[in-house]
Amino acid sequence: MKAMLFQSFLGLVEAQYGPDVLESIISDAGAPSEGIYTTSGEYSHRELIDLIVALSERSNVSVSNLTKSFGMYHFAEFIAAYPQLFKDLHSSFELLEKIDSFIHAEVKKLYPGARPPKFDVKRTSDKTIELLYQSPRCMGDVAEGLILGCAAYYGEKVAVKRETLGDGSGSTERFLLTQQIAETPNS
């Protein structure tokens, strides 16, 4: 796994919990990198999971909620760092439909050796898409957070239904996304 995800997670922890908690979770997790992630480095996804678990223990927030929050945070950071990748995409569904064919192709150019998860996307109606996530790293909660972060970026309300497929390990997840009509306040 590339350093970008680790750096983003550490940024989230420092911003939301402070530098003392950041130092503590690096120590608690026994991170082999000792919290130092170089751009050219390659790190085990298990180290990120260990950091998330350590934060969960310190914050009393579930691993699932922390991981989804991290996905949302990472989406915002990624789009801020690479706005040129998103300039011709005008909705969350437009972006998600191009996640493998365009976004992940660009990520591989920016970060040689990157192995992003596989996403198969099928539009089932104007307001619904089905997204199939596949990754041996089993980080469906991060994927869900990224989806939610994407919808938030475009100011859309999207309902997400998730189903674990295959052997139940989390390596294959199906997301059914439905755009919701924004409610207008009563006058």
C-alpha cells in the first residue's frame, strides 16, 4: 500500500485527536515504520488497520465508523490535491462510473506500483448504480467512506446499501447507491 493513505490517516488523527494521540497510536500499534511513510515506500495494509484499531481503542469509536470517516477525509484530501482529475466530472455518479477506467488509471500514473481496488460499476437507473468493490485488503469501510465523501463533495444525498459477497471476508462488497431528492425546508 502506498504512503499516501498512511499520510492521510495520520493527518486525520492529528487534526481530530491531536499530536499526543497520534504518537500514542503509533506506539500502541507497534507500527514497523514508526509512523514515517515516504512517498516512494510500500507498506502493509495491516499496519494501517493496526493504527485504526489503536485509535478505536483510544477514542472508543468503532473501527467501522473510524474507517468510514477516514474514507470521507481521504476523499476530500485527494480531490484537494488533484482537482484536475475531477474538473470534467459533475456528479458523484459520473465520478464513480469512471473510478477504474480513469481515476485509478491516473492514480497508477501518479504512484507507480499502486494497486488500487477494483470497482465494477453498473448504472441500473437514472438514480441508482451498483458498485462492486474487490480487494484482497478487505477495506470496504474505507470504500464506503470514499463514496460518502464523493457524494458530500458534489452536495448530493446518496443512500448506500452494502452487501458482503463471496467468502464473507470483505474482499468483495456490493454497494447499491440511490440518489435521494434533496428536501427543501418549509417556508
